[in-house]
Amino acid sequence: MTNAVEVRHLSKSIEGSPILNDICMNVRQGEVYGFLGANGAGKTSLMKTLYHIIFPDTGTVCLLGETINKGNNPVFSRIGSIIESPVFYSHLSAYENMELHCRYMGAGYENIMETLSLLGIAETGKKAVGKFSLGMKQRLALARAMLTKPDLLILDEPINGLDPQGIIEVRELLLRINHEYHTSILISSHILDELSKIADTIGIIDHGAMLAEVSMKELTAKGIDLETYYLGLLGGGEKNVEPYPHGN
């Protein structure tokens, strides 16, 4: 089976300082992959290289079976994303921002209200997005990412700015999308507990290096919680479980 995301030996330096070091990653089709690391560990930088917002110095990226190169990559039309802080036209409403996204993606408007309803922001009417709270903007960003029912979602810290109830709702929504539509999801966070509740596989990055990819089922079967495993990796302690091989 083709992986939804396949990264091979990817490295990137800026002004002589490495930000990504020989990264390998496999996100299998249909799974939720939790990308875990402290702030500044390299999560966002790697996600930017997936889209070639940042061009890697070495290595390859394949998304949904297609190798990503400089220039036009049609596969991006099958992917929804949130990378860093989402940007909207602040003087327009949520619906109007979604209309513009549809035009950009070459899609119809028929899914807009359904998607806004899923994220709990369908009743905002003509209210300008500039007057939205941080949590409402994050919901709108998720709505935009999900609008075209993509095969792959790449979500960089999507629960930032949400209150506890909002975090639960987004978690349940992502699980529903994954189960009902078999959408592959790559989701980054520095919140261990939240990733442990949603992810099938965890990839752990630190100082630009991938330390491990590990199955949550395997951790659970061995009675190891994610926090213990994560701290063991960072501190060089006993993990008691073998990480997935990164590949060649």
C-alpha cells in the first residue's frame, strides 16, 4: 500500500545551521499520525518542506504516491492543511473566505455550509473574520482545510487557541473524518496527552532529528504511556518498545 506521506533522508540548513537532519517519515494511508515535539523541535519546518514552502537541501518527499518537486504539484489539490498561523481576509465573513478558497481550489460552493456547521461556526453570518476570537479563527482554518474533503490533512498545531471543550470537539471531528472518509491525517502538537488520544502512530522529533516512529497500540499493549516513552527517548532511558524502522 502506498504511504500517504513518505519522507526520505530530508535535511535542511539555514545560514549554516541545520533545522532538519536526515528525516525519514512514513504516514500510512488511512491512519492518524501524531507528530510530537517541543516548540522549536522542527515540526513546522518539516511540514513546510512537505509543501515546498521551504525547499530541502537533500532528500525526497512523496505525498499520496507523488514525488513533490519544485514548481506545480497537482497533488496539493487533494490535500488540506493548516501550517503556522492561518491567514484570512479579515474584512470578509467566514462564508466569503470559504468562497474565495473554493475559487482558488476550483471547487463548487456546495460543501461550505455543511463544513462551517461541522466546526460550529455556521451561525456567524456576515460577521467579519477580523472580529473572531482566536478559537473561532482556528475553527475556520480547520473548516477551510476540510472543505474539499481531501485525501490527506496536514495540520500544524490545530488545537492552538481552543478551549477544553473545543479541543474535545476537534478531536472527535478528526476521528470521525478519519473513520468515515478514511482520510489520512498528519497532526503535529507538543501536547502528549492529546496526541495519545487520537493517533495510531507517533513520530517524535527533537532538535530537527526524528528519534522514533512508534505504534500507540504497541505502547498500550506493553503498558507504557506516551509520556514515559517520550521522556525515555529524550533522556536516553529505557523505552521497552522498538520504534518503527524509518526505511532506507
